Amino acid sequence: MIHMTTFIAIVCVGLTTYLTRILGYLLLKNKHLSKRTTRILQVIPGCVLISVIAPYFVTDQPANLIAIIITLFAACYFSLLPTVLISIIATGILRYFML
């Protein structure tokens, strides 16, 4: 059973993500952006992802470190969706057995 606060947090994060995408489109749809600005806007999602993942690179928990290695290995051989699935499964299994 999911807690109501968890559900509300998930809905709020989803709405925030959706609103930032829609507002960005609405605010920039009639603007002419330079090539540099366009390139920066294309790179931002990767930067945000790295900022979320980066703290796990300095963790002292072996399960997280092994999961990162598995994820990097998977990313070298698979596309995004299989890599994400492998990462989630590996992290779950490792945390279950090692923590």
C-alpha cells in the first residue's frame, strides 16, 4: 500500500516536470535562440541527471558502487531503456542482499 504523502510527492514531481516543459515551450515558442543557447538547453537534462546521480559516486556503500559499475557497463552496450532497467534491477538486488 502506498502512503498518501508518497503519492502526493509523486504527483507534485510529475506536475512540476510537466509544467516546466510546457512553460518553457510557451515562453520560448516565438523567440529566436542563438546556436549557443539552443545547445545549452539541449545539454541541461543530462546535467540535471548527473547532479542527481553524482552523490552515489562518493558513497561508502558497496551496493551503490557496484550498481554504478553495472550501470556504466550496461550503458556501453545497450540503449537507454535497457540500461535503466538493468540499473534498477541491479540496484534493488544489491541493496537487498548487501544492506
